[in-house]
Amino acid sequence: MTDTPPTPPTGTKTCPSCAEQVQEAAQVCRFCGYDFNVGVRPTPVAAAAATTNGKAIASLILGILWIGGLGSLLAVILGHSAKKEIDNSGGREGGRGIAVAGLILGWLGIAGIILMIVLMAGLFVATDATIDKGLRADMEASLKNAATAQESYATTHDGTYTSDVSDLYLEGFSPGLAGVSVLEANADGYCLEAVLNDEVMHFDSSHGAPEDGGC
């Protein structure tokens, strides 16, 4: 027994391209786009491939190169610009992921520069403080050494102290880096001054210890 094809519904026609039933008055098949007037099926036009944004590529490269921090700064600027252009291109441009990668590398580079500056500043302050402590220690040692020489001098000169530094050398005074001078000396006491790198320190015999103030 031979199967008979179903009769098309009234008011319809068969599309010669896809064999679907469409309205009799249809000019174009709603299923495949066949044009009944021309007698052909339109050829699909391939969508143009999106191009990669050039600024996104440049941002990634500069973020990798760093260039002493300049590359990182440019990577951030170009990365933000590339993201904006890609988002506004309506799909015509791609590379958003590349732009984001460039931004991340750029910000990491900038953070590295800031950290380096902070560490260098901290090292400079610490070094300066260490040098300052060393200078003060040398000045204190010189003043104490001179004070010991003064006391030694007084024991052999009826308790009188000398105002001549050369006398202190004879009593064993050995100066360090600081320049030491006698500002005042008599039978009642003495005042010594040490100068080193614009720093000044005094030793007053009545106080018995080096100090920053005057005698």
C-alpha cells in the first residue's frame, strides 16, 4: 500500500527551498528566507570578525616591560582607555581581557615603585639616625677623655684646671673625630666643648656629664 502525501492546508503553499508550509500570500519563507519573487534563498552574510584593540595590546606589553615605572603608568592609562573603547565599539573591537591584564600589571608596577620609595626612605632615615648616634658617641667619648685629663692635670697643679688643650694632651688626652676645646677653666671648674659636623656638645665639670646645653 503506497502512502499518500498529506494535502497542504488551504491558503498555504510549499516552500521549494525548505519544504515548509507558508501562507499563500507570503513573499518570503519565514523558515529559511526563500524569496518567492526572485526564486532564490538569500546567502547569509558572515559577520565581520572583531579586531583586537591596539591600546589593549600596548597596555599589556608596557605592563610587562615596566621601564622603571613609566611603562606601568602608561599601561594603566592605555588599559583604561582600551576598556572604554572596547565597551563602546558594539562588538567591533575585542581584547578586553588583554586590557584588564595590562591594567593589573600596571597597578602592580606602580605599587612596587611606591613600596620601593617607602623602603628607601626608611633606610635613609635609619642610616642617618645611626650616623647621628655614632657622631654623638664620639663627641661624648672625646669630652669624657678630656675631662679625665683635666682631673689628672689638677692633681699635680694644686687643684687648678687648665685652659690650654695642649696640657691635656700631656695628661693622656686622645681626641677622636670631634674637635675639643676648653671654653673656661679655673680653680672652681672647667667647661669643655666638642664640635663635629656642625653638632656641638659641652661638658660642665659641675654636672659631670656631656650635654647638649651650654656650660
